[in-house]
Amino acid sequence: MGMLSLSEGFVSVMDKDIQAGTFVIDMKPIVSTDTEGRMKDNLEAHLKGTVEGKEGDFFNVNKYPNGAFSITKVAGEDRKVIVSGNLTLLDKTNNTRFPSTVSFPGDSMFLKSKPIMIDRIQWGINYG
């Protein structure tokens, strides 16, 4: 398991209806959440592609420092929605979808998902 960070993004909302959204994913601070110590450091370096000779095994963050996600559709009722969109990693784009919760407290909008699982093979990451 691991985490990535968003570096920027926006969501367009009209009458509490999400119209569009785009997010930039900062690939450089990949964090492994299920390892510790030296094993964690080695795994994170390998995933980032910062180990000499193994740059193409996973994300090669020096060549592809950012990923992106663009919302194409949000459907659902009563705060429970399915977010669909195009996820770009390593210059390859695939549609993905995931359950989320949306709320509109005051003039704000919150969109929260549980961890999103992807099939890395769809982006050409075939290691192992």
C-alpha cells in the first residue's frame, strides 16, 4: 500500500452538482504505508525509479514527475457518489472510477474517497 499527494486541483460545481474537476498528482513523494526502516526507503526508491538501472520498473518520477486525474462524471445520491475520470500516469491515460462521499457544508465542497486501487498493468507497469 502506498500514498501519493495532490499538488493542485480544482472542482467546478453548479447548484451542488459537480460539473468537472482536474487534479495534478505529485509523483515524487511516494510513501509506502506498509513497510518501515531500510525496507521502506528501498521500496520507495524503487517505486520512484530513482535506483540506477531500475528507472523503468515503476513510476520513473524523474521522467514523469506528475500524474493527473480529470473527472468525467459524478453520479449518485445522498452524499454517496461514484466518481469517474481519466487517470494519467507515465503519459498513459485510462478511465477509472471509485466510490466517494460528497458534502456541501456552507459555501464549501468536500469530496472524499477511500484508498483508490488501480491495476498498474493498464499503465504499462509490468514489474514482477
